Amino acid sequence: MKYALVTGGSRGIGRAICLRLAAIGYPIIINYASNKDAAVETKKLVEEKGVQAELLQFDVASSTEVENALESWKNSHPEDYIAVLVNNAGIRQDNVMVFMEDSQWSSVLDISLNGFFYVTRKLLKDMLSKRFGRIVNIVSLSGLKGLPGQTNYSAAKAAVIGATKALAQEVATRKITVNAVAPGFIATDMTQDLNEAELKKTIPVGRFGTPEEVAAAVGFLASDQASYITGDVISINGGLYT
């Protein structure tokens, strides 16, 4: 059986992606780091669609936790493999660089960039041997354009974009696609501290996006219809930056 794993899948964009992938028939593995209540709620919503869901707790920034959790899952599912991976886990620790702490720099890069590396590396072997895989990395407008106060976040997401393009070329002959989705301002817990009323004036469509709009693009990239798309970055930002 082919499973889909969504890192940081307990809420916000991650939850919407879990539900979208469930709608196209994938059993879902919901990764979370600490918010078990939110992960349980996501699991319930997926199961309400008649699709199997499992919780898998690990910190994507820890190579040991990633290795142990995914190896344990594999041992308990000897006939199955994770065919769809969505690297969604990420955090913001905004600050202008002159005042940025070491921890603000390292924690953002550890989760977005190192997390992408640890999880993807672990799952690639099965995808390569099965000759099928879909990897979708959630990046950001910040990684394309750069945003002041987000030097750490912009660096992390830009690095994942570069890795997406390189990895796509490495694995294309094995029918594995690697793409990225770059949301702009999306209405989630992660953006609730932003001044939406002011920011939406800068967005051509005049509003923040929804998690479901991001999830729709991820669902398409995970589908068979997107088998000829790889190494690409799809922007979902209401025309803010193209």
C-alpha cells in the first residue's frame, strides 16, 4: 500500500494537505512534534473521509528521531511504503539580522532545511526501488523574493528550493517527481501575528489565501496527472510576486 506522509501535519496548511491527499485516496501519516491534540483532531477528520490515518511523532530537525520513527514505521508495515512525502514542517523566528540570535537562525534552518534532508533521505530508497514517488516541499514567497525581518526564513526556504531543483534531476529516471509549493500570505496560526488588514492591500487579489488553496496544488503535484512536472516551484500568493 502506498502511504502519504505530511510533516507538520497537525494543523494549518499541514492539516489541509492531509485532508486533500486523503480525498485522492492515500492513507495518511500525520507527523507532529508536540501538539498531539491537534494531530488527533486531524486524524479524526481524515478518518471521517473513510481513509486510514496514523500519527507519527518526531522532530524533523533530529536525524536520530527521524531515523528511529521512520524505521519503526517501516518495520510495522513490511508490505507498504511511503510513496508521497510532503515536507511541510517549518517555523518562523522573525527578527532583523542585526538583532537575530543564534537560536533564531539555527532553529529555523534546522526544521525547514535539515528536516527536508533527514526525512527525504530516509524515504528515497524505497521510492527508488519501487520506481515511484512524489515529493512536495512547502517553501515560501520569502524564499523566492526575500522578506525583511526573515533573513533566516528566507535563507531556509531558498535553500530548499535549490535542493528541490537538484534532487528532481537525480531521481527523475525512477519516476520520482520533486516539486515545491511557495505560499504567500495564508490565513493560519503561523500568520496570525501579522497585520492582515494592511498586508492585503499589497496583494493584487486583495486577500490572504486559504490552507485549502495550498493543499489543492499539493494534491495535484501528488497525482498521476502531474507526472511530467518536476523541479518546479508553484507560487500561491494572489499575484503578490511572480
